[in-house]
Amino acid sequence: MKITYKGKELEVQEPIKIEELLKKEIDNSKYKVVGCIFNNEYQNLEYEIKNDGKVDLIDTFSKEGMKIYVRTLVYIMGKAFEKIYPSEKLTVEYQLGNAMFCTIDNMKITEEFIEKMTEEIKKINNTKNSIMICENLIATKGFDKCIVFVNGESVSAIIGAQELKQEEISQIQNILSRELNAKIENIHISLK
């Protein structure tokens, strides 16, 4: 495959994720890279390239990149709010520059509120990071097509393989258990 990035053609033999293909550029970017455009369509960095095309990285210095970044933060904040205050209502009103104006019905913003929200947001980010670590560790075992989901105490992994040996299942369970602090009985592995 031929991938064009910044006017240069890159030769790629097999499907590859954008974050792997452009790892050096992403790591060395002055601003945080939050996505990309591949063949004129917005994609996340985990998008797997399967055919020829042109890719451009999007960082937080650009208008599009800042929108992606702010909306991601608002989404994470919303998930944290929903978990801590399930019967309350958070409304995202509008964006003003790089900030979002939100309202919360029938609640006051207190130090306790800020502490609870901060802790829950950290938990969400830690879980996301742990999921990425799991997917990378499972890939080192030869299963580069893997998706991990966490829902409460339940952990599901979809592995891109025709079959798994018992030893491989045990390795995957150990990775998921260790990195996500999950009990083996709460780990579900399926094949795709």
C-alpha cells in the first residue's frame, strides 16, 4: 500500500494502525495529536489503514483538533457525572472559545463536588489507559486484532483469531486480570 503523509509516500506491506505508522511524528508533535484525516474522513488514531490513501494528523493547535479535544473532555465529564449523580441532569449549553458552558439542575458546585468529579474522571482515564495496555500486551502474544471493553466489574475481550488454545486463553485472562484488577470469573473472551 502507498500512504501519503506531508507529501511523502510511505510503503506499507499490510494493514497498519495510523498510530503505529506515524508513531514518531505523533510522539514528537509539539501539540497533542488527537485524530487524523484519512482520505478526507475524520478517523481516530487507532484506525487501521487497509488501502492506499492520504493521511493528515490533527493536533490541538488546529481548530478541528481543539474541538475534538474539548468534546472528548466533555464526554468524559458527562460519564463521570452520570456515574456519581445518576438522578441529576447535566446540560452542555454551548462552546465559548476553548471552553464549554454547562449547567447542572438543582445542585451547587462545591469543593466536595469538584473532588468527586476529579476522582471519577481520573478513574475513567486510568481504566482507558489500562485497556490500552491490555490490548498492547495481548498484541505481543500474537493477537494484534483485539478489543477490550470494561463495564463495571465485567471485562470482555474480542480476539481476532479462529481459535484459542487453553494456554492462550489463560495468558489473556492473566493480562486482563492483572491490568484491570478483574476477577477471572468476570472475564469474557470471544473470537471474531
